[in-house]
Amino acid sequence: MDVASRLPATPLAEEALLGLLLPFWQLVIGAFVLVVVVLSIGRLARRGRSRMTTALLVTAAAIAGFALVGVLLQG
């Protein structure tokens, strides 16, 4: 008896339906994130120049940190 015959079979219709819905939900989530980011940037810009500088430095540090963690976990 080989391994393929022991695995439970999943209906192909479920996988096809999920495959069609997945890009739609990614689009909805992406649009929501974009709206929140634009609103937060507008609010931050209204607070003044010094807060914008601090936010840019924090953002740059976060990006560098995520990149470093990604490189360390990859290797």
C-alpha cells in the first residue's frame, strides 16, 4: 500500500472555490491596510515636522530590523 492511497481525499470543488476567493480577500485586506496607512500619514503630517522626523526614523529602524531578522532566519 503506497502513501497516496492512505491520505484522506479532499474534494476538488473546495480547493477551487478557495482558490477563487483567496485573491479577493487579499485585495480587500490590502485596500483596508492602504486606507489606514494613508489616514495615519495624514494625521502624522498635521502634528508637525518633528513628529514626522521621529516617525521616519522609527520606520527606518523597523525596516532595517525586519530585513536583518529575515536574513538571519534565511541562512
